[in-house]
Amino acid sequence: MIEAPASRRLLVVDPCDDCHRLLPGLRDIGWDVDSCSLDNAVDRPCDVGLLRLQPFHLESPEAVKDLITRSNAEWIAVLDAQMLRLQNVGDFVCEWFFDFHTLPFDVSRVQVTLGRAFGMGRLRGQGTVHIEPEHEHELLGDSKSIRELRKLLSKLAPTESPVLIRGESGTGKELVARTLHRQSQRHNKPFIAINCGAIPEHLIQSELFGHEKGAFTGAHQRKIGRIEAANGGTLFLDEIGDLPPELQANLLRFLQEKHIERVGGSQPIPVDVRVLAATHVDLEVAIGKQRFREDLYYRLNVLQVVTAPLRERNGDLAMLANHFSHFYSRETGRRPRSFSEDALVAMGNHDWPGNVRELANRVRRGLVLAEGRQIEARDLGLISHQASASPMSTLEDYKMRAERQALCDVLNRHSDNLSIAAKVLGISRPTFYRLLHKHQIR
């Protein structure tokens, strides 16, 4: 059975008379055409967009940039002779548009460009994740380890028990803590995070417990400590293994008695918080070396969560990289860029000792350094697969890698609906399941 071809949606923004004359012919060759003003374009889904570029767009480009960034489509600029004479139009078009056409239209060339843009958009769109601002800090990914982590957190969040979060640096331990807080009954109360290794040792007592006026030289007024500031909410103690021994004793006393005393004070102050702690060091080894109190360990390690390193999160790499590309494009003022095949291979070959934090930083760097429409391996500071490649693989090897990459990319976007995933790839569901089994995915 031959499946029907996917619909090709074209959105024409602020169409001119030449655009209107072009549209009937595009409908005749299978394009589903819609048109609107720039103000209404963000809410119109499309695969390819035509935008009539005007001088005022260059003077105030935010609306155009916002549209292109949020639409997840390829855009083609339509320019007249007046626009071509403007000094900065070339840089703007090269940065934000897939291609451009000058008026009057060369109809055959327009049709070819639209077809190329549609195909490129489908390839680049797979694996791209758009995150609304209120969900920027959610745990992203569809690997088995992330799915199991989300399931575990949904069970632990409603409890009041302390949780010890373990994992390598950069694996998102604070993100786990924030997720536990957001899903708990304390979500509308404070979430106070403390990095126990980042506060100078002579200040950490005051930072945690606060102090009274005159408690020591320089204490000109009362200070509320972080623990007291978290009253009613969640206290997150990051890098708990770096807490000095004397502070470990004070923290243990607070966990047992549920009250604190400010430095220089004598009155106990009741504090109701849920305590979450995180560490990248082996606390059992630290206990054996008498660097961490065993009784405090058992107070904190009531429930435990372990975050997986990025090298073990098969299938999440492209999704996270695309997310950071969109996230940091706001900061850099550049269009979110996709990643070349060479960059994806280089990322797959990298061990990621810094985990997700390292990936975020490399993508941030790549957005700044990229000169083309895609981020290359060199932009990420990674070794190009092409430069270090061993003898060429067979054609069958390339096909197998492409097949697996396509499956991973489409599952990143449509893991909750395999029928849509199969349709995006243009194959039947039985064929889709056969390929999943063939590549041992899911």
C-alpha cells in the first residue's frame, strides 16, 4: 500500500501583488497555501514561509526574528530592488533566511527553492525541541534513564523525607532538586539552594544559620540565614560533601531538633523545611576517611536519586543540543542553528566529562562561532569526524547509521505517538516497528 504524501504547508506573510499572482500555481502543484500579516504569523503553523521583507523590518527586526525562531520552519525572503540597495540587508538575510527571491518572481526557480526548503526543514526539524519559558528547567530527554528518573521523582516528590541526589558534576542534580520541589506540596513556598563548596569557610556558619546584630565584628544588623529563609519550603544543599566537619555537626542537630540558633543568639527558632542534598563525591569513602559524619549521612540518605551521565543517555544528545541552540540564541541574538552531520558524529564520539553542563557551554560557543547555516564540529571545539576518519565505510554502513539517526531523531519529538513518528518518516507502522527492532531501539 502506497502512503499518501505529506501535506506541504506554505505561509505567505504580508504578501505583495506578485505573491498573490504566484499562489494559484503553487496550489496546483500541491502546496497548502495560507497568508496573513506579520502580527498574526506566529500562530500559523507551516513548513515553509515566504516573507515580503520591507525596510522597516531591518530597523526593528525583533518581530521577524521572533517569528523565524518560534516557527520551526524554513523561511524565504522576498526582496524588491529598493531592498537590495540597503547596506545591511545581505547580512540579515544570510543570518535569518534559508534563501531569498527578487521581484519579479522566476516561477520555476521559486518552485525549486520551496521544494528544497521543505526537504531541508523536515531534516532539520527532527529532534528539535521548543521549550516554553515556564518549562525551560524541566528534565529533557526520552532515553530510558531519563524516563525512569521522571517516574521516580513523581513518586518521591509528594513525600517529606530527605533525598540524597548523587551523580557526576553537570548531570543536573539541582534540576532534579527543583523538580522535586515543583511537584511537592511545598511548591508555592521558597526553594533555597546552597552550594556548600562555594561559600568561604569563615562565612558558611552565618550563611546557613544567620547571625544576630553584634555577634562578631562587622555584624551591624541581624541576618536571616538560608535555612531560616527556606521555612515552609525546600532547602537544597548542593555539594554536601564539602561541608566543614563543625558545620556537619550543626546541620545534624538541626535535622534532629527542627530548630536553629543564629550566631550570637540563644533562642531556638523552629524551622520547617524539606532537605534535599546532592553530591558528586563518594560519601561512603569520605566516611571511611573521617571527612563526613556517618550519622549525618544516614539522616540525609533516606531516599536516593542517581543522575545518569550524558554518555549513557543514548538518544538524548541531539534533543538537548537543539534545545540549547534555541535557548542561547536569545542571548547571542542569532538564529537557532541546527548541527551538521559531522558535528553530530563528533558529539556522539565525545565522552562528555562535563556532562550536560559541558554540552550547554559547547553549543553556546558554537552559536557564536558558526559562520554557516549549521554548527560544525570545529565550532563546538570537537574533533571533526571527517578530519580523523579511518578508511571510508561501505555504503551499507552509511545507510545503517542514517537509518538509526533518523529513528532516534523522530523518537525525540514523537515518542508519545508512534503512529505520527512513522508518518513523519514516510513509512508504515509495521515497517517502523521492524526498524526499531533491527536497531535495538526502545
